[in-house]
Amino acid sequence: MENQEICEHIESIKELKQPKELVCEECIKTSSDWVHLRTCQTCGATLCCDASPNKHMTKHYHHTHHPVVISAEPGEKWLWCYQDEVFAEY
């Protein structure tokens, strides 16, 4: 990761979990649409962002307290920690 201030949650990640598929695992169950995808760095779930109607990744954080996600969008290389509200590029 680039030299920047990061939180202990992001700092503790040694190997990034990548999305298995570029779909929101919850939206496809109900044929819903999504805007962007995020992958949880604790469990590997790939879910939709807050710009999406269902905001599944934020709901996942509130339910599981898994703090860090990466962007699952091709070409984007960043992490976000929900708990500490910290953004980091890699």
C-alpha cells in the first residue's frame, strides 16, 4: 500500500480478497440493480455500494461489523474502513 495514514483494520490486511464474480450476491437473488461493487475483506462477500438502491455492503457492515472493503470495480484500487472512516489506495 502507498505511504499514507491508515487504520489498524486496513493495516492488518495481508492479502486482499478479490471478488469471485462481478455481481452483487444479494441483488441477483431479487433481480435488483446495482451501481458499483465492494468486496468484504473479512468474509469475501461482494455486494453493492451506497449509490445502489439496496446498499447491501453497508447493511452487511452493520450486521456483521466486518470493517474493511475494497472496490470490486475493474481498475479501482482502494480500501475503505467503515469503522474508522478511512480510505486508502493500494
